[in-house]
Amino acid sequence: MTRLNKHLAARLAIGRRAADDLIEHGDVLVNGVQPQLGAQVNDADKITIKGKPLTTETQSFTYLALNKPVGYVCSRRQQGDNPTIYAILPQQYHHLKPVGRLDKDSSGLLLLTNDGDFAHRMTHPSFHKQKSYEVTLDTPLQPLHRQMISDIGIDLPDGKSKLGLERLHDGNDTAWRITMHEGRNRQIRRTFAALGYNVTRLHRTDFGVYALGDLKPGAFRLVTTR
């Protein structure tokens, strides 16, 4: 037996929350009956989505790592003069969705997939996937502020923010390696801004077990689930 939302996420390449929305809105029937959230199914069950049968064929999943350059948005629609990440990718990968996001002014490792269950495992806070970034500040980080960020946390409108901090170079207090398990919108930038700093460079190098390595800006490679 498998939880229905997990089964739908895998078959439809959506997140479990989106699958729960389909169930809650009555779009899903199991053997002709509307299921409850948390329902379980097996391979013999007949599932329909908005009246259409859910295929029992194995979904083919793709996992891709992209070194996103600065200036590109993680969206299907161009925002103003800013191109989207899909302008970099061949047409055959345009069906893939970003696993989390990097803002326009940030660069580095971005995972894309059509596997909704994988995206859920990588982004939901309960799975504690560590992400690492190289960050440059406009002015040196003061020792007190370093302690506040790493030990106490900075109060933001959406909750307290704590980040792991390590100098990238001895004696340089403007360049830091940041580690974190959360993924709130522009969290790193907002954390430093709350103390009067401007992040001039934000580059993601690691996401869970995946590392950017020697991948050049704008380049991508296929990866496997681990």
C-alpha cells in the first residue's frame, strides 16, 4: 500500500502538497469513490483525475543540474528584460521544473526534474537537506553580527533565521560560506540586510548530496537520484 498523495506525486510529477489539493478539491476518485486525505492505494485500484484514468505505466523521470548564471529567472515566463532559465536549456528539457529557486541576482546549482516526489524530498523542511552558498558582502561582517546570525538568529517577518558561517579566505570578513537547511524566499539576503549589509554575490555550490563541481556557468548535466 502507498499513500495516495505520494502515488499521485510520482505519476503526475507534482509535489505532495499539490496532490493533496487535488484530493481535497474532489478531483480524484479511487474506484469511483472520493478518497480522504491520507488514503492509501495499491496497484489494483482504479484512479481517475478529473474523470481521466491515471496511467499505470511507469513515469520516466529526468534529473538535471544547471549552473544558473546571474540575470536569469527561475520561471517559465520572462520577467521584463530578464530571460528565463529555459532560454539556456534545450527544448527537450523545458518540461522540467526547478527544485526550489534562485533569484535573478543569484547564481549556482539549480536542480530541475519532472519527479514531484523527488522535489518534495529535496525542499520540504522535514528532510533537512543542507544547502551551501558562497556569499560576498559589501562591507566586512562584524564579529557581533556573525555571532547573532550563527548562534542567536535574526528575527525576520516570517520567523527567525539562523545560518552557518565560515570564512572563505583567512582574514577576509566579506566572503563567507553559508550553510542552511531552510529555503525561505531570499532568506540569506534578508538576514544580512536586517543588519545593514548588502549581499553583492550569492552563489549556491551544494544542495543535499549534489555539488556544482566544475560545471561552468550556463552548463548543465544529467544526474541520478541518490
